[in-house]
Amino acid sequence: MGSGGHRVLVGGFSHELNSFVPGLSTAEVLARAGATVIGDEMFGTASGEALERHAVADVAREAGVTLIPTIHMFGRVGPVIADDAYGPIRARILAGVREHRDELSGVMLCLHGAMATQSIDDTEGDILGAVREIVGPDLPVVATFDMHAHGTAAMARAANALVGYRTCPHTDYYQTGQRAMRLLVRAMDGDIRPVVSFRKVRMTASSEHHDTNHGPMVEVEAEARRLEGEPGVLDVAVFATQPWMDVPDIGWSVAVTTDGAPAIGQAVADALGRFIWERRERFRVVKTPVREALAAARASTAFPVVLADSADTTTGGGNGDGNLLLKELLLDERDDSAVLVLTDPGAVDRCFEAGVGADVTLQVGGSLTPQYFSPVTLSGSVITLADGRYQTELPITPTDVRRIAVVERGGLRVVLTAEKAPQLDESIYHRAGVWPRHARIIQVKSAGGFRAAYDPFAAAIIYIDTIGPADSDLTRLPFQRITRPLWPFDPDLDEPWEAAGGPGPAGPGAGA
């Protein structure tokens, strides 16, 4: 049967766990932090962005493939998902698979890969496994993933291709969807017989050095692309994993999709896994103490200087209430022309009660993550009050932080939000009426994703050494469930996987 007669079911659930953020990602929390699209909405332009599912629709249109949409939930990053929030979305996708089973030529799932619920550590493996059980062994099933997926053998066993982002900061959502859907079309046409080979590597590393424009990740991705040119290899995905997941078997992984050649795929996965392992020390993150970084920013003759508070990254699970840089700024009364964003719903409420133009004295920060931060006193004038609904730029997605207040103290402007704001771009500042490029110092709460927006105009970027739920020194965090040995927790570990010195197992899902 040619492409014109194919019918493909599409669904997805994207959420990223940070185990060190208190609370529970309930259905209400997920709805407020992200966006859900149902049925034909999945392929519309409501989000204004070219995401994986939009690429799936475009490729399907070109190939004459009919899509059967179910649901896609985009839930950002946060604490573990409530079982009763995950269950209905999973059920809706599986109900669509069951209903249309006899007419399906394939299944496409747009996932993240670093999600977990109260009772399931590997939700993507759970969804893919359930789909495979319904459709049987022969129907092609393809899934897309974030580069920070916690890749598992269960995912590799259930899918015909695991296709991941190749950029960090993530800018290739659309291209990833294109590659995945084109693989699926070729598989449905009978041109290829895709199968996944998999290798888990016993290492993990904080996100700052996952940047594919700078540092060690550049050559990792280059090697992946070189290996992708080997005969029979269709796709090579490197999953650098969400480092702040406290679940068993965490670690980097490689998924290689071949045209019916699992032994070749395993050899490629093993070769790339060892290539990554041999560079592990280069993924250690060294940061600058806050006071030293602030002194360097003040001494700089070029501006703006970005101070990245990555331990409280709001797109890595942090609540955005870390105030260690603010505390240092307030210790010195000089006019710094600095802009910051801080999550504090109580402080926002008090600003709204006082009104624009009022002088206020507030206790700010530490209200959401008190195990890391304590409040500091901020006195200043309320210069802006705003609704918290806007669209982020990377990716362009509806966002709602409920309410925004801006407090000015000399040259310092503190943007206070009632819910944490993504800081991969300038959109939260713009929504607050603040233009960060005009400041001398900009605080960004991100572990690296911000660089796509800030690299083009920042005079310098300094990662400041702070604590928080996304600490770059992973050994300082209270991990309890990770499988050991694991680098860097076991720095003397000398092999990337058990029995790495001997021949590795071959076949789909091998190497787990």
C-alpha cells in the first residue's frame, strides 16, 4: 500500500521531572503550566510555533497520509506527576489506538522522555509498551524525544525508532518531527524495516555543558552524525538525560535506528557510548561564586553581562524563588542597572494591594523552596502591575504566570511573578515592560537553554555558583534511588557499562 492510503494515529505527553522540587504536578498544575491540545487542534497554529506535531502534519500532507489525532499535553518541568493526572491522557491515547487499530498503518507519539508519576518511573516506556501490546509486533511505532530524555530499554523494545532533538538550546523541534515522520512513512511503505539498538552509559552531568554550540557536546553530536553515515544506519540519538531525576537506571543513553540491522546498530551505539564516556570529565561544570561574578560584571566595560542562576532554572524544575544574587545586589547600594525575575506570589499580591507608584517593603524569595532559600527584604517602588498571560518565544507557547509586578530600587528592577516563568528568552521581561538589553546586568534562571536568545547580544555570560534543586554539582543533591555505580557519584568508575570490556549484546533494546 502506498503512502496515500496510510492512516497514522498521533498523540503525546511532554513533561520533565525534577525530583528535588517539592510538591506534586496535579492536573491543575499541568494545565496552568503548559498547554493541552485535543483532536485537530494538535495540528493547528494555536501555539504559534512549529513543534514536532506540526512537522508530523506537514510531512503527512506531503505524503498523502491521513492523521488520526488524539491528545497532546505539553506540561513543562516540575515535580512528579500525580497518577490521576497521567492516567486520563494515557487512556485517551490508548483508546484511540484500540478504536482505530484495524485501520492503522502506524503510530506517531510526540513525547519528552524524562517524565515520571507517583507510581511509574518510566512513563514513556509505559505508554509505548501499551501501544505495542495493542498494535502487535509488526505495525511501525515511532516516537520523538527531548535530548534530555531518560532513555530506557523499555522504550527501545517497544518502538521502531526513537528520534531525539540534536540541539541544545533546543531549536530543532520541527526538524525532529520531520525526521521521525519521514522514517515512519518509509516504514509504512515497506522501504525500510526500522529497529532500535540501545546503550545505557553509567554517567550523568548537569545541563550547562549539554550546549551543542559550545564545549564537549559539539564533538559528541558531530560523532553521532558521522556514525549515522554508516551503512544501514537510519538515525542516531544521544540522550543526555535530565540530570535531576532521582529514579533507577538514570544516565546518558544512545539509541540507534537501523534498517533491520540490530547488530550494526548495537556496535554503533556502543562506539558512541564509549566516545561519550571518554569525555566525561569535560562535562563537569565549574561556576563562579556570586560575589566574584557580580564584581566581574560591574567591572566590565561592555554590556549587558548575563549572570545565569542555573541551579534554580525554571525550565529545569526550579521554582524561580532563588534570591542569592538579589541578596548580593542589595548588600551594595550602588546603581547597578540590573534586572531580575523572582517567583513570589505573596509579594505580587502585596504589590497589587499597594498599587502602581506605591513604596513597598517586601520579603521576597524562598517561599516555594525554603530548603534552599530564605526571604530577603526588598524596598522600592511599584512601577508595573500586569496580567501574567503571554507567549514565550522559545518555543512559542501560551504561558500564564497569573500576575506580574515590577519593583524598582535605584537602577535595580525586580520582576515578581505569581507563578514561575520560563526564562529561555526575554519574553517575561518584555511582558513586564522591562527591556533587559538596556541593563548592565541581567539575571537568567536557566542552565543553558537561554543561550539561543542571549548569545547574540550578551557581552559576557557567567554561570554563578548557587544552590538549588537544579544544582550543577549533582553530588550535593539528596539522590536516594539512582542505580550505582554512576559517575560522578562514583568518580573511580572505569567502565561505561557492566562488562564493557567484552562483546556487547545485540538486538533491539539491548545494552540496558
